[in-house]
Amino acid sequence: MEAYTRVKIAHLTSVHSLYDIRIFHKECKSLAQAGYEVTLIAPHEGDEVVEGVKIGSVPEPKNRFDRMTRVLWQIYRMAIKEKAHLYHFHDPELIVIGILLKLLHKKVIYDAHEDVPRQMLSKHWIHPRLRSVMAGGATLVEWIGGKCFDGVNAATPTIAQRFPPPKTVTVQNFPFMEELVQGGSIPYKQRPPILAYMGGISKYRGAKDMVLAVGLLPPHLQVRLQLAGDFSPIGFEEELKCLPGWERVDFLGWQSREQISELLGHARIGLVTLHPIVNYLTSFPIKLFEYMAAGLPVIASDFPLWQKIVEGAGCGLLVNPLNSKMIAEAVELLLVHPEEAEDMGRRGQDAIRKYYNWDIEAKKLLAFYRTILQDQTQIQANSGKL
């Protein structure tokens, strides 16, 4: 029997999938590797241990209402049984659970993945007249949580600005440096003219404009647009199928990390042409950094924040995401100048190695935990376990 007690951490989510990149692959696994005893409580088919992380499962929700009532209650009950030293939750709807845990004198971190109030302003399932009201309500709820919780872990600097600075850290969704670099990937100049897009496939994420753009390209370029992700809303797929250019699209559906790596190892260009809605203008889309990590030149929306990244690294071209002709011209330019495109990809990889990788962010997360868990981490440090 070990002579020390490991610090127990419980991560909670009702919305995200079990193997969410930020929650499971980055945060939970990094914490487990650092010596913490980590449990992830999430909707899943059964309890298990995966790569050093204990999975505490609750039943999958039947619908949104069921998720925000029955599933939340089950997550709370399981969280209490876990008797963790610190609770780290990932969804705004779990703020009420975070407050209840604080009332029990638990240490609590809120992981702010998104700028929720801004996000409310563009949700298709919220009636337009209610969006401002719900955005205001989300601002109030997060403000209360920010005052109550021991820490806030923000995914971007813009999100971090909405919370108390002394208790907020920015840990960004930058990629693992080597995850998307396949040893068996095709040498860049030998690759077919494939354009890669991964993530949610929706109007505001530029799906229509990408399809229209490939329809404008000269037939002799033989371009294929490969879409990896899910349609939102579900009926949006039929709308895209009616567009000129759809005959050049390969819909791949949801892809595993290994499949994504294979896709990027065969593609020539990565597309991230999100529309200029308020929630995207200040976001850091993980797909942009994953394209860079895989050595792909990027075609990205010309938002001021993204301009600093893309032009700063010299890793791609910026376009007006609402202009399909401009997107098509950027694609053609990169395809007919493969040497310059390959150089852009190399520069993107260099920027990932220097500035935009998870190893840097993981150190911030671990330092944040040590600050919040001063008593427990001191015990572990003296035992040489952390």
C-alpha cells in the first residue's frame, strides 16, 4: 500500500464526447501523466480506465431537456461520491453544479471553452428575439461563477478577459506537435489536389462558400474538397448537394484522430473560412493550428486576429470568407505554385514548434493546478510524486 495519498481530480462534462480533444486527450491525460488521480465523469456506455484516466459514466441524454435535468443530477451525484480534491467542469450548464460543490467547500475550476454570450447571438435553435436576452443571462451566470469558483481556465485570451484576472489562466487548444505528422504521409509535391476541411459543417463555418469555390475552379486542376465532420443542422446536407461544386466534394463524416492525420497527410491545402460573426472574430480555431502542425498551407478568413497568426508565420493566404471567387483564386494560386505552398507549410510547422503547441499549454495548466491545490500539491512534491 502506498504511503501517500494521490491528489484526486474530477473532470465533469454533460455536453462533450468522452474523447473530446481538449478535455480527455489534452487536459485529463496531461494531469494523469503528472501524477494526479484523474476521473472524467461524462455520458458514456460504461465505466472503464483509458490511458490512465478513470471514466465515470452516466447515461447518454435523450434530448437537450433530459441532458440539462436528469443527466446533470446524475453527474452531480457521481461527483459527490468521487470525493475529489478538485472539480474541473467544462460546460456552462454545469455552473449550477459548480456552485453546489463550492457550497460543500470544494475547490472548483470552470473551463470556459467558448465565448458563450457571443455564441448565443448566432445559435440557430434560439429564436432571434431571444438571443440577446439569453446572451445577457449567460453573461450574468458566468459572472456569478467567476466570483465563486477557485479558478477559470479560458481557451482564448478574449474569453479570459471576461473573468477575474487573479484567478484566470489562458490555456489554449494548440495541437500536439507530432500527432498529425505521419511518417507515411505523401511528399507534398506528389499529393493529389485535395482541399481539407474538418469540423462542424454549417453555413456560418463557410461550407456553402467552400463548395461554391471548388465549383469555380478550372476542371483541369481536378480538385477534390474533403469534408470531415457533421452537418449542422442535419438538413443542411441536402442544401449543399444542390450547389454547383458538390460533384467535387467527398463527404467523409466524423473521423478519428488517426483518420484525420491520414487526411492531412494526403491533402495539399487546409481551409478555415469561417464567417465574420461575432463569436468567430476573436476565436482561435483548433483546425487552423492542426493544419499548420501537419505542414499544410492554410486559406483562412481575413479576421484581424487570424491575420496576425497567418501573416506572422507566413503560412498561408487570407481571404474574404463570404467571397467564393476569392477563395477559389487562393486555392488555384497555391495549387499552381507548389514550391511556395510547401514553404508555407514548413513555416507553419516551425510556428507550431515555437509558439503554438500543447506542451507549452500543459505547463500552464499544471502550474495553475499547483496554485489552487497548494496544500495537496505540497504534500505530493515532498513525496516526489508530482
